[in-house]
Amino acid sequence: MSALRTISREISVKRPIEEVFDFFAKAENLNIITPPELNFKILTPTPIEMKQGTLIDYRIKLSGVPFKWKTEITNWEPPFRFVDTQLKGPYKIWIHEHTFSSHLNTTIIKDEVTYLPPGWIMEPVIHKLTVKKKLERIFDYRMEKIKSIFSK
């Protein structure tokens, strides 16, 4: 079995931690910070009450292939941290940790995903050729959108 992979991104915004966390606590805002080419759609009726144990169903497209994705909020610690874990989707493992820390009037937002793409013995090649680059683009896009939203 291949080793778990990790991708992380961090950004600072000049907004209070409560305001930043509130933005992320609204599942609907995922539409705003997800690249359009993923055709991201939340299938769970909104508004969604975010808390530990909340289940959320989505539909996305990766490389033109549609996938249904189900995540569970496995940790919920407002306004500092929450974790969503894939129960069903395109990855063998997907654990997305969102952390928020405050310093003066600035909030540091950190995204860290621990994941394992499918592919069995071919996983290292698949990861190197496609998955890693796509995830880096997705999370770079996400950071740019977050920067734009909180700089207004």
C-alpha cells in the first residue's frame, strides 16, 4: 500500500477569527472557493447545521469524470478547528483539517489534507503525473479566493 500523502496551504487575513470561522462554517461557501471546472454542487439541502457528525453530500467532476462525495464533520471546535473526512468519494482516504489561529487582528487559516489516491501499485505514478498537480491547483485557487474575499 502506498504512503499517505499530505498537501497544506496557509494564508493570513486581516479579519477576526470569529468572522473567518463563520465563513467556513457555512457549507454553501464551498461553492465560492472551489474552482469552477470541478462543477462542485452540494446535494445536501441547505442551510446545513455544521457540528460534529454532520454528513454532507456533494457532486464534483475530476478530469471530466463525475463523482459523488460524502463527508462527515469528524471534529468541530469553533472557532479554531474542524475536520471533514471522506466517507465516499474518489480517494481511498481524504481527511481535511481546517485550523484557524488569531494574532492581533489577523487570522491564520491553514488547510491540511491527508489523502491517498486510488491506483494500488500504480498510485505513485498516478499521483506524480496528475493528482498532486490538480490538488495543488485546487488549493492554490482556494487560497487566492480566500485572500480576495477577506481583503474587501
